[in-house]
Amino acid sequence: MYFVGIVGLALGSAMALGLSGAAQAATVLDGPINLRTAAGYAVLAGSKVTNTGPTVVTGDVGLSEGTEITGFTGAPNGSFVLGTGSARTDPDVDQAKIDLSTAFDTAASLTPQASGLSQLAGKTLKPGVYSGGALDLASGSTLTLDGGAESVWVFQAASTLVTGSGSKILLINGASICNVFWQVGSSATLGSGSTFVGTILAKESVSVGNAAVIQGRLLASVSAVTLINDTITRPSGCVAGSGPVETTTPEITSGSPDDATVGTPYTHTVTVTGTPTPTVTVTEGELPAGLTITDGVISGTPTTPGTTTFTVTASNGDEGDVTATYTIVTAEAPVVPIPPTSETPVTPDQNVGSGKGGSLAATGFAPGGLIAGAGALLATGLLFAVRTARRRS
């Protein structure tokens, strides 16, 4: 999801601004920039932290290698933390300075989907990486960042970041202050009475005018952070950040799908590679009736015979989308032969010889034996008659 915010939506913003697009491969994030131990600081500086007036800081104020934190009439809501170069030592702030340098380099390494920016006044920007030489937000103007809770914005200023007095940065549609980052090649200057959102990762220094309100962090690697009657609130509840990854163009590595049969469950996986993980959709034609595609898996039970041709596209926000055209032949359901009905065997009448149901009573002789006996008697009688006749003659 983060990849969509950094790569996909930023591409749309680039086209809307008429600026340069992404290259074939890009260095992107799969989440917010990982600040590691620097994430706990509302203010972090290299040489010194100075303040005039009743500035309120929610979050720790850290300093390394310098030793001077001055001008606070009372302790801020967080705590002052000095590095190993002072009488009050805390090795954590030294590590935070190292982590700040790593985060700065990460932000600088990202491939912008929109470059050549200068004046930000009046713009509404979707999530993405935005780059320019010197970034400026004019006095009294507004910059609007439009995205969800997981959307990420990274602004790269090769030299300076300047916001005018009374300028505002607004977040809409659930966008989070946790996920807005400003990588500044030299120094950042925030105007009096301005409302600023995000974490500043400045190579040199950060200077804030009178009565500014900052929802984020002011982190300066080398030099000072200067405050005047300001309110700085460090973001809370932020998810852990991530490191950069290099995008790779999608590739479809699976073969063509097998043919299908009506009424028989079917499945075929379209295997793809690429970073971030590509999505697979049908972009031309239609799947056979009864089949759908989800997460690259074609599945279902075909309902209609015929030949269907369709095209799938694998995309991951890079410019190298790949397609494949497939044909699936769906055969009729096989005809199952009906087995012949077997004849019912004849069952002998169990009542024969029982005297029931009109049958003969049992006599002790089978019918065949009676007939044979009668024939024998008849033959004997005929023989006797012939002999008697001869004697008389």
C-alpha cells in the first residue's frame, strides 16, 4: 500500500504538474522514512539550540556535538539531552545524530516522480516524492497534502526551504503528520505565524520566526536550531519507518493457461516478478464465463463452452508494465452414458406342490414320471393284444 502512495499516486501528480516522470527503475520507499532513534526528538541540532520567549516543545530537545541549549525560561514538556561533548552526557543523542544523517541520505536518494518544483503556494499534492532546487511557500499561502493515513510525502530541496509569514500546510482526507518529510540540502527558515507540518531533515540549520506552530520535528545535522516563542509538537503513534528499495520492471514468468471444461473447477496462477510486487488485471477482453482473477489467480467453474481470448497486464507503478495475451478453450461437459437396466430374474413359484393357489397336491411322483409310466402301460397293452390275435389266427 505504501508503494502505491510513493510510486503510483506520485506519477499522477507529476502528470498533473507537467513535470518529469519516473525512470524505468527508481529508488522508492515501502513506508515512511526510518528515523530510528532520531524519531524521539522534537528538536535536534549539531552546534546549539537557542530560544527567545515562552516556546513550548513537546518531545525531547537534543544536541550533539555542541553544548549550548539556551533561552528556555522553563523546561519544555520533553527534556533537554546533550551529547558526549558536554557535562551532561547521553550516548543516545549521539546515536540520534548518526541516525539523522542516515535518514537524510535516504530521503535524498529517492527518485522523484515530480521534479523542478519551486513555489508550492496554492498546490494540492497527492502522495509522492517532490524535488526542487529551493522550495518556497509564499506568505499567507496554503499548501494542501491530500492522502490517506498511510500516504507518504517526501520533499527534496537541493538548497533551501523557506515558508513565508502566515503560510499554512494542511493535511486532508486522513493524511498523517507522521509521514511528511522535508529533506533540505542547506537550511530551512519558517516564517512568523506560519503553520508547518512534517519532519525537517536539514543538512545545516533550522530557523523559526515568532509564534510559528510546528507539528513535526526540527532536525539539523551540523548547525543550530533557533526558536522564538514557538510551539513544536513531535508526532506520536507513528509506525516504524523503512529503508529504500530499487524498483524493478514487472515480468510474467508463468506459461499459458490450460483449457477448461464446463462444470469442472478451474485454476491458473499468473506468476509475476518485480519490485514493488506487481498487480495483475485483465485489460482487454474477458475471462471465460464463470471465471474471475484475484491476486493473479484465475479461478472458478466455467459455465459456457467456447473460445475466449483476453489480455492481462502486470503493473507496479514503474513505466515498464508487461502484458500477455491468452486463449482458453472451454469444452462442453462430457456426456455420461446411462447404463442399461438389468432384467429382473424369474423367481420359481414357491407354492408349487403345496396345494395352494390352484397347484397340484403332492403325490410323491413328479409329473414327468406319471407320463412315462402311462406310456409303458400302453405299450404293454398293445403288445398283449397283438400276441392274442396271432394265436387265434
